[in-house]
Amino acid sequence: MITTGGASLAAILSGLHEEVRRQFPARERDITGERRVYLNSAGGTLVAERSARAMEEAALRANAQDGAISSGERATAEIQARARRGAAAFLNAPSPDEISFHLSTSHALFNLSFAFRDLLARGDNLIVTRLDHAANVTPWESLWGEDRGLEVRECSVRRDGTLDLDHLAALVDRRTRLVAVTCASNGLGTVVPVEEVVQIARRHGDPEPPARTGRGRPARSRTRAGWRGALVVVDAVHHACHGPLDVRAMGCDFLAFSGYKLFGPMVGVLWGRKRWLDALRPYRVEANEDRTPVKYEQGTPNHAVLAGLSAAFDYLEALGGRVESAAAGLPELQAIALRLAGLYPSRERRRIKWAMSAVRDFELTLSKALLLGFAALARRGVQLHGIADEARAAERDPTFLFEVRGRTQMEIKRRLWEEGRIEVPDGNYYSLAVYRHLRSRRTVRASFAHYDGLDTARHFLDTLERIASG
């Protein structure tokens, strides 16, 4: 993980905060023109203006299909290529050819789970967790478990809302083929130490894919033998907007995130190690090329969406450039500057890491303030689930699941809106495992992003105090 810049990086982003807020036109007013305080970034972040403009331009002017002859065809092909390069840079992936695009992350993970159909054998097992969004549980339970009859094991959660790594280690054996884990819980906000999960998954070896036959299927002998060690599939949707991601440092095998939870459009992005992507056999229309990454993409790409995704990455790169320039004058950040320059010689990749490191440190100040506020509200019957200790704020993202004694979820949602114009979601947030683990239907989720500030946190806490008191 990248060393934190602490208060210095947070201060830099704080100094840029009004500029940041201007990038998000929907921050203060919704589509109807109604004033609001948007606290549902975990359900979908606000869209950066440059992303919306790029989608509009591509929708109006881009060709429906790409090609190599006319200028319009070539420009449309470049929209696809640029989006792959941007996603690879965001994740520090080795190659853009490891990036594929899907309707959503749920769609991406269903595609991925189906693609393993030639490689599974009776007696194999896989592991899901009680922290995960349903998108990284249901595909494995339904396609590996229900359809193929494999054992699906569930890793438990500790009382403080963190993943029980000791239980995970006890679950992994020589027939464990895959561990599906979140980067951070979209319910509790808990950040998972993915590097430690990978180490546990690799106890019995480093997985290598079987060779493919001339017909494109894995060789039968290798299929029966399986592979050593367990693959790790990471759902990074919730954490992508809160801190830097680096698939090389994490050591995972596959990772997915969504553009609409990263200041851009609705699109799922899947990264995987190319040797595994080449070996797998996903759904594929016959006319589509049998090559990575396009074999994972059913139908003609949505070029307007891909243009918007690239523009969201542009927003982060531009923000990172501002942060990097400001950091150059601060001696306490020189060690970080040297480290980032060594790890990411590409300017685009380095600037994205500067941006996301600053976002992480700035949001840490929000989390600490909110945790202190929740602690003060405990005597009024407000219960926060998950990590509640302000000293452990770095172990979580600024997503808070809470309940108020004697009040229903819908009552709290309605009063937050009526008394503070605060917009929060309702339901189970697709975090079914967390929902069942807590055994409560009264929970409310408030989630923050880097375009929020301490003023937003104070307004939320003051409104919640009035609700809890009266």
C-alpha cells in the first residue's frame, strides 16, 4: 500500500475543495431542481461534469461501430482503446488488453463465473464472505454451487465488522479453487486487507491455468487435475472512489469496479490476469473474436458510456496533477513523491495515485469527525454498526450503517429528508450478507465522498441528533 501523506495531503485537497465541488453540478440540487444533501455515494457517486459532457459528445457524434478506414471509424475505435488504457492506468494493470467492459459489475462477475465452467470438478470448493455485496456472492453460489454442485463456504465477520481472517484460513484447503472477497463493504464501510487474503489463498500454491486445446477448451487431463492454490476475485466497487487501487500490489487475480461509483457512467469494468483470461471460455457470440479481452464483451460496446468513463479518469488525473504540484513545495511529502515516481513512472498513473491518495487522507478527516459524532449520539439511542473507534478510522471508508432506537428505516429516511434535505437510500443496499448478519431491518446508510466536507458531516450529525432527541 502507498504510504499515507496524512494531514498534509488532506490539507491540499481541502484547499482545492471548492474547485472540486464545482465539478459536480448535481451536488446541491437533484434532477427536479430540489435542494439536497446527497449522502448515497455508496449507491452511486455524483457524475463529474466532464464525464457527462463526454457522453453527450460521443452520443451525438461517434459512429455506432468502430473500424480502421474512415475518420469516424478510427475515432470510435480510439474511444474503446482509450477507455481500456484509462482503466488499466487506474488499476496499474500490466496491459489494457486485460480490461473488459460490461453492463455492470454484477454482469461482469456473472460472465466471469460462467467462464470457469470447463475447469471445475467434483470436490472443488470456493469461499464467499459475509461482508460482500450480492454481486460477488450470487454468481458463485448459483453457477458454481447450485448449477455445478460445488461446496460454497462462507467466511464470517467479527463483531467489529471486520473479516475474520482466522476463519478464512481455516476454510481454505487444497481443493479451494477461488476466494471471492470485497475490497470494502458497501454496508459497513470496512476495508478488507486484500493482500492478506491473497496470502491465505496461496497457501497451497500459485494457481496456473490449464493449457487450451486447438478447439479453445482446456485440456481434459489438466481439467481433472484442477490447479494448485486458490484464485482471488475482488469486488472493488465500493472502495474504488475512496483510495488508490493497484492490482500488482494487491496480488489478486481478478478485480471489478463500476464507473457509476467512480464519478462516471453506468458500466462494469473487469480486470484479470491475461493468462487466465486467455484460458477461460466465457459466453461469446460466434461472430465475435475468440480473443482477450473482446471475447468477454457481448454485443456492440456503448461508446458514449466508454467516453464518459475515460472522462472520469481524466477528472482524477487532473486532480492528481493539482495535488502533485502542491506537494512539490512541501518537504514532508517528498518521500511520498519519490515513492510514487518510482512505482509509477507513467505520468497518468502517478497522477491518479496522487489523486486517490489525497482523497483517502481527506476522507479520513471526515470519518474521524463522523465517528466522534456517532459516539456522542450513542446516549441518544443511535447505534453505529461496524468499526466505531475514531482511532481505527483508517480501517474503514466513510460509509456508515446505523439505527436509531425505536425508529424504522423509512421513518429515519423521511425525517432526514424533511428536516435536513438529506438524501439516503432504503432497502438492503444489495449487501444481503451484512443485512442478514445484523438481523435488523432498521438500519440506515449514510455514505460520503471527497466532494463532501466537514460542513456536510456537521449538518448530518446535527440533523440526526434532532431526530434522535425528538
